[in-house]
Amino acid sequence: SEQIVLLAPWLRIIFVPLLLLGKYKDSDSGHHVYSSPYVFLIFMFALAVSSGLCNTWLLMTAPQRVEGTAKRETVGAMIGLFLVLGISTGSIVSFAWRSLVV
């Protein structure tokens, strides 16, 4: 089960080409690869669910790998801190990226 916890986040890389493929236009017909915008919705939903699932698995298993109650509490606090920092950084970068692109 530990291998699944460590492998699952890496398998999420499959979503990158699937999402980028939706922006691709066929040069002959000028149509997008995905004819419906709901395909993006399905991919984003699957990405969000897999993100939550992978984070939950990692948040549950990381403290179990450390010996000692005090160290487990420290690891749990550090995981929470870095989770919040990652989400905050992603939000800030997305606003900066949007202002540069648009």
C-alpha cells in the first residue's frame, strides 16, 4: 500500500497532456480535439479528486513513518504548514501569471 501512496501522485502527470490536448486545434479543420467543453470539466474534476486523495493519503501516512510521539506531532504540524504554503503560493502565482498573460 505504501507503493501506491508514493506512485499515485506521479501518475497524475497523465492529466497534463490530456488538458493540453484540449487546446490543440486541428490545422485542416480548425476544430479543437475535444468537441465539448464538458471534457475539460471531467478532467478537472478527476484532477481535483485525485489531488485530494493523494494529499490525504500522504497526510495520513507520513507521521506513521516517524518514531516517537513528539516527532509525529512535529511532522504533522510541518505537513500542515507546507500544505498551506503550497496552496497559498499556487494562488499567488496564478494571479501573477494571469496578469502577465492577459
